[in-house]
Amino acid sequence: MDAEAVDGGATPKETDKGSAEKPQKSKQERKKEKQQNKADKQQNKQDKAPTGGKPGTQPPESQASGGDGNTGPSKAELKRQRREKQEAQRAAKAKAKEEKTTTAAQKKENVRVPDSVKADVPETQKRVAKKLEKQQIPKRTSAQRKVRLFNHLQQYEREISLTQPLQFSSTGIHPAIIRLGLQYAEGVITGSNARCIALLFALKKVIKDYSTPPKEELCRDLANKIKPYISFLSQCRPLSVSMGNAIKFVKWHVSHTPANINDNEAKDALCDNIDEFIRERINLAALAISNEASTKISNGDVILVYSCSSLVRRILCDAHQQGKQFRVIVADSRPKMEGKECMRRLVMEGLKCSYVLINAVSYVMSEATKVILGAHGLLANGFVMSRVGSALISLIAKARNVPVLVCCETYKFCERVQTDSFVFNELGDPDDLVDIGKKSPYLWDWRNYNSLTLLNLVFDFTPPEFVSMVITELGMIPCTSVPVVLRMKQAETNET
């Protein structure tokens, strides 16, 4: 019994020992599982790490961890990964910068340059010739002897008959436009206001004589009919800033003509719009500018004017009629000598005048108290486009501390930007420089000398630093306020 008891007592001890060994095995397994899970997590991190680097790169196999416990990459490998990532970021930045530069260059190439300043490009001239031929407009003969610096501008030879090839038919150019073009080419109508008013009156005649063809709309057919007329006028003489804005005004109203009204009502509405433009933008604007500028003229003033501006002449006459006592110095220059006509009209009104040429302006500027100039146009950057010689007079006035007042209607404001007289200008007839009033001019045979070329510039550009203020129908403004006025006018057009 004692032996059996001893044997029976040993059995539980062995069972307890076996049950104690079993938990020790499961702890090792759990430890291995933890290590394996840790290795898997490290592997997943290494798989996600290359996403910021070069596309398509895979983590090296040497970084893959196994179950031996060496789960993390070495310092050298981490350093190499950071270096690769930095190089990839630099390459991406360089590529983005290159793409941005390429896009900017393409945009720069896509900037459209007007055909009027590409006279030295054969492809452009061929395209212009085809366009004129399609519109049945004769192309003028380009001048063969031009100053090299101005080869990109149009200059035509003086011809006996500009309209000889034209045919008078229902599909040809309107007689009023032909007459107007010849008056432009011969210099019968000069001055930005006079040219603009004559153009608007000619367009009124075109509109009155127009009849809409069958199965056509007036808003489209009339706009297409006006295009060859403008091309013909451009061949006779380059369009002024005032004419360009007036043409935009007419075209806008033509294109916005309602389609549900008959031709007579539409034509009457267009003619009324043209009359309103002349009355408000030109006549009433000149009256407002005259009233504003007259307040700047005092008794005893000596006003210096240049060339023959209809607006400046009206200001002086209105101030004289108000009883103000002042004297006028009229400066003039060749080849047009327009100051003679200005002085003649001022003297007829009873004003005291002196007449000098532009080379004597520096001597008489000490007498002047104010300089009043007209303008052909006012650019968006504040430069004043006017008769050649205006910039010289403004410069002398600035040096002598004499205020310079520029009188200009707002319909002459232009969105173009220019800082010199070379990129865009008008070239006059060089033979006008030869004519000096003698029977046998000195340079009558200047074409026989290959080394001699004559340059007759029509306009120059005065920097805003030389202008004290600009007097408009809106009031007195600085030259830098031109963009504000242009935005206001654009907003008014969009509202209407």
C-alpha cells in the first residue's frame, strides 16, 4: 500500500511538470510572432518610403528584414535615401521651371503684331496684298528709299492717281469713302478731330445708302461691308487714334443692332448714334475743355502754342472773348508750317500774336508763362502722341520751369503702350522736305544719291514727366490716370 501510494503520488508531480513546460513553449512562439510582426511592419515602412523620390524606384533587397532581428536600415542607407530624395526634388523643380519658361516663351511668340508695323516682313506683305486683292482695293507702291531704322513702317510713293484701278459698281467702294480717302492722301483734311468727323459723316452716307441683301442680317452684312472701306482709307493714310476709336464705336453699334427691326429703323438708329458721338464726344467735350482751360489763363499771361490745334485755338479765342488780356507766341516747324494758319485765325479774332520757328523756342521760352499743346492721342502709359516737335517744346519748358498743359478729349485715349517714336509712327512724304518755297529746291535730285535718305516723321511721343496736367472734359487729370478713364469707358460700354 505504501509503494502504491508513493507511485500514485508521483503521477501528479509529473503532470504538473508537463503542464508547466507547455506554457514556456507558447511564450517563445509568441516572442517569434512579435519579431515577425515587427519585421513585417519595418518592411511595409520601407515599401512606402520611396514614394517621395523618383517614380518607379523600389527599395533595395538589402533593406528587407527577415526574422533574425536586424530589421532597420543602416545609417549609410538612410543617408543615400535622403540624397536620392533631394536629387529627385531638385530635378522636379528644374523641370517645372523649364516648363514655365517654355510656356512664357510660347505666349510671347503668340503676341500679335499689327501688320502696319511689319512692312519689312515679306510674308506679311504677301498676306496683305492678297487681302487687298480679295477686297478689290489697289495697293499703293511702297517707297524704295527709306531710313533703315524705320523699315518696319509703311511709306508710299506719291502717285498720280490712287483710284484709277477702282471700278464704280454696286459691289465696289462707296464714292463717299473714295472721296474721303483722296482728301486724306492729299492732305486736304488734316487734324485728328477733322479727320474723325469727316470719317463719321462718310459712314453715315454709307449706312443711308445700304440695303440688306436677301437672306442676310444687317448686323453681320453691314459690318463685313465696312471692312474694305477701312482698308482703303488705311492705304490712303494710316488711321489716327481718334478714327480707330470712332470705327470701334460704329462697329459695336452695328453688331448690336436688334434683328427684329426693319432696315429703315436700324439705319436711323445707327445715324443717331453717330450724331450723338459727334455731339457728346467731340463738340461738347471741346466746350467743356475750353471752359476748364480758360480758368488757367490770367491777365498778362504769355501763352506759347505749337502748330495748329483746333482745340487749342478754340480755348484761346474763348478766353479772349471773356475779356482776358494775354499774348500768344505761335511756334512752327517745317514741312507743313501749320502754325501760319493758326496765327492767321488768331489775329483775325483780335489776339496779339508772335510767330517763331521751333529752333528759336529756347530763346522765347523765358517770356512764356504757360505752354498749351494739343494731342493726337494719349497712350495708356501716359505718353502724349502729338505733332513732331511737341516733345522738344515740352522738354525746353520743363527745363525753364514753365507749366505744360495738354488739352485732349477722352475719345483720343488709347490702350497702346509706347515709350519712343520708332516702334510705331507715321512716315510722311519725303518730298515735302525738299520743297522750301524756291523754284529750284536744293535737293530736287536727292533720289540720285544712293547714300542719301530723307526722313519725314509726323508724330513724336512726350514723356509724362514733361506734362504738368491733362485737361479733358472729365476735368484736370495727370497723364497716369489714362488707364482709369479707359476702364470707366469700358465699364459703360459693358453696361449698355
